[in-house]
Amino acid sequence: MTTTSVPTDAPTGPTPTRPMPLPTPRGPLGEALLRLLTGASADADDLHAALAAVVAHPPGSWLEDDDVQLALLCLYELHYRGLEGVDDAWEWDVDLLTVRATLERHVEDELRDRVPVPDCADRTRTGVAARLFRLTEEDDSPSLSRYVARRATDEQLREVLVQKSVYQLKEADPHTWAVPRLGGRAKAALVEIQADEYGGGDPERMHHALFASSMRGLGLDDTYGRYVDHVPAATLASTNVMSLLGLHRRLRGAVVGHLAAFEMTSSLPNRLYGNGLRRLGHDDEATTWYFDEHVAADAVHEQIAARDLAGNLAEEEPALVDDVLWGAAVCLAVEGWVGARTIARWDAGESSLRLAL
């Protein structure tokens, strides 16, 4: 495992596992869902009616609709840490699974319309790995990390951590769903990567715990799910897409590709985020540890992810090659949309958040 040295003022003791606070609904679908989950509604009729209304009059983008993405986030959260005050028995409720499947179908259809499968002539282990490296190198999305390193204000830096917290405080969990769905060398490679993400057995080194330390260093609340109400639909979608790919066995190739691209585009951006923190005076080790850790760890992970994980899966299950490449392209596209939106809001003199901090 590749790690940096432990800061002398590092956090001590594991972070308690608590459910996500109930978010505020963003439309009739989310309102009906949360009323059902909290017992304010006796049956699922209102939820099904709200879903039918959305399907009958679909949003311009399922990926960018606040009501849809918040509802999906809540439905997925039942499979993670749960929702505050909500009975865990809802996780496998048939009505909720039906609603989730309908929303997932429309989200996946939109993703497939907007993100084509990259071409790949050489579909061998080495050929797929090489195509992934080329795919990430050719990505021309606006660089949020470069903006933070060079231009972001202290307030904008805090907004970045708030946006990232929706995923980073459960970092690695969506991709971990793939572990029991793989075998052989691909499974071993995935476990190697995920073991690092979870601190190699040390709870203080778990990456979500390091990110929580960075949040505290900037005066932010590191409570799991604390800022869900603050972030736009695009940010929720970036996390929801990971859950969509991770929770479906048929999409195991895509979640592998997503993780590969995620790791392959992590080391340099985290170096730039760390530079931005230091430029703005946030240079204590406990605050920068998360970003410094990823500079070293993800430089190794990108090789494992491309060659040992994605490449080996392509060799072991050749029918999944297109899914692997598509999952990588989805990762780059969705993260690119979030970054572009954030930078556009800042350039317009506006906050990237829905609610002010």
C-alpha cells in the first residue's frame, strides 16, 4: 500500500457510522417518497402517482432534474448507511424497487444517448488498457482542479469540498459492489485498490475519514450527507451513476471502467487541489493529507486499474469490453459536466451551490 506519513495532528478514533440526515424534497416525487419512508403516508399510491406524472411529462434531462436525482439518492442510500429515522426494512420494499428501476431505466437511457461507446480495435488485455489511457489523456473537460490551484477563492474552495462530500464521505463504497461480481485476477486487482481506499485496515487512514479531516480544516461540517441539500442535481447524479453501475451485475463491466477512469484521472487533480489549499493558507497536514495521499496512491492505482483490473476483465470476459470502455467514458463525461457547471457559475460571479453556506 502506498501512503504518506501520518500527520502529527491527524484525527484519532473511527468516525461513527450514522445514517444520512433526511434531505429536503425538491419536487413531488421526492416529497411522496420521503412521506412514505417517514410514515407520513400510509401506502405507496402517492409515490406511484408522482412517478407516473414524471414519466408522462419527462424532464428535459433525467440527469439534471433535481427531483429525480434527489429521489434516486434517497433510494440508493437505503443500501448504504440508511436515512435518519427510516426503518432499514424499506431497503428491499417492492414498491421502492419498482420506482427505482423506472428511474434507473430513464437515467441509463439518457447516459447511453449522450455517451457513446469508445471504439477499440485491440480488445486484448493490453489493448483495452492502452485505450483507457488514451481516453483519459484525450479528455478535454474544463479542469476544476486547475481552477482551484490557480484562481479559486477561499469560499469557492469550500464549495468544492461541499460538492465532493456527497461522494467522498462514502468514498469507494459504490465501486465495492463489484467485488462479489468479479473473479480471478480482476477481482484481486479490485480488492487491492479498495483495500487502499479503506485504509489498509487502519480506520484513521480510510479515505473518507481523511476527507472529513479536510472538511473540518476548512470549517465545514463533516457529518455524512450534511450538504446534500446544498448541491445541484448534477452533483447528485455523479454519485447516483456510480450506484447505478455498482448495484447491477449486468453493469459490472461498466463499474470497472468507471473506477478505472476515476483512478486514472485522480493523481494530478489531487496534487492541484492540494496546491490550491496551500495557496489559500490551508497548509496544515491534517487538512491536506487527503489530497497528498491520493497523489501517491492513485499514481499506483491507475496502473492497477487499467491493466490488472480492466485489462484482465477484458481478457477473462471479452463480452464486457464495450461496457468497460463505456463506463470509463461515462465517468469522464459526468465528472466533466459537474466541473463545467461549477466553473461556469463561478465565472458568472455566482455560487456553484443551491444554498449558501
